[in-house]
Amino acid sequence: MDNLIKEKSNLMKAGLVFVVILSAYFTVKALAEIKSYGRTSSLEISTITLSGHGEVIAVPDIATISFTISKVAKTAKEAQEAVAQVEQKALEFLRGNGVEDKDIKTENASVYPKYEWKRTPCPLSSSGTEMMIFPPCISDGKNVLLGYEANESITMKVRKVDDAGEIMQGLGAVGVSNLNGPNFAIDNEDGLKMEARKKAIEDARGKAKILAKDLGVRLGKIVSFSENGYDPYPVMYGKAMMAEDAASLPPAPELPKGENTISSDVSITYEIR
């Protein structure tokens, strides 16, 4: 009898312990869910996103010109020497017209053999026509080396942009193979890019203030910012000139350089309260 009472007492104690542990488990779980809900709700903020555009217009301060020197000779050495002679004349002319060595760059130099396919004729009869033989004559041939062609391509920056037309004519006169340009551009765009971005941000901020006033809310901190890359584009360029025409032209006219536009587009997201 005493043993039975003792077992019942132990079972009751064990059950009480289980109930206490189970209650503690659910209490901890409930507190965790409450905290999680609090964190989630704190992230759910109201925002508005506005875009802004800014641009800066500037007059180009450099003109890029490129040309090629091409010569053919019996040997590779002779072809390269012929190119070097024209190159020396071109460089002397450029330096004499204020183009610095740092603004002259060789883009490519090459020399390669030139071949021509020579057909081997079939035997001729006494009358000068091909002989009718069996089996029929099959004409053969081979590549014959004619010589070597050397090429050199050079690109330069002309900082006195008003002299671009005169420089192109002078280069044509010294015997370069062809001329391309001038392409008018802005040498250092970093400052203009920053100015365009600043204008774009001010544009977006102004729109955000107006919208916030209309909605009856206040702007908070910036949540996110993005910018679409800078996009410099020309409004006007001078026309290209070919070397064979440059030498025969009258005194070079001033080439219109127009204006270049550097733009920035931004998107700003504000927290509203």
C-alpha cells in the first residue's frame, strides 16, 4: 500500500515537472515570435523614389586625327625604310605646328609579303592555240612574290583645335596614305561629369520635396541611390578628309567643332515620415 502511494506521488511530481517544462517552452517561443514581429514591422518603412537628370554643355578642347602610312617595295627593309621617311616628315611637320610628342601615338605597325597567283599556260600549237592532247592539259599555277607592304598607323591629339584643318592638309602634303578626323572631344571630362551628377541630384531632390509637400509627409534619410553612366555625345563634328584631296585644297577653312553634352541620370529613394 505504501509502495502504491509512493509511486503515485512520483508520477505526480514527474507530471508537474513536464508541465513546467512545456509551459517554459511555449513561453520562450511566444516571446521569440513577438520579437520577430517587432523586427519585421520596423523594416516596413514608406518610401518614395524620384529620378533626376543633369547635363553640362562644353566646347571641345581637343581634336583627334589619325593617319596611315603605307608603302610597297621589293624587300621588307625597303618598304619599312620608305614608311620611315614619310613618318619623319610627318613628325617634323606636327612638331613644327605645336603638336607635342606625348600627344602622338603609334597604334599599329606591320609588314607582310604581297603575292600574285601566276597561271601556268597549257602547251600551244603552231597556230598559237592550246594543243588538243590526251589527257587534256590541266592548267596549273603558283603564288609569285611581288614584294612587301609596310604599314604604320598613327593617332594624335591636336590641342589647338582651330588648327585641325591646316594640320590635316599639311599631313596630306607630306605623303601619308589616308587621313581620318578630326573628331572633336573634351580632354578631361571628370569635372564636367561631377557637375552633371550634381545637377541630376538637385533635380531629383527638388522633385522629392514637391511630392512630399503634396502628400503631406516629411522626407527622411536616403534609402538608396543609383546612377546611369555618363553619356557624352557630340552635337556637331567636322567632316573627314582624305589625303589625296588634302594637298590640292586651298587654305584650310576653320572646321566647326560644335559642342559636346555630358549628361547624368540618377534615381534616389527617400524614407518618408
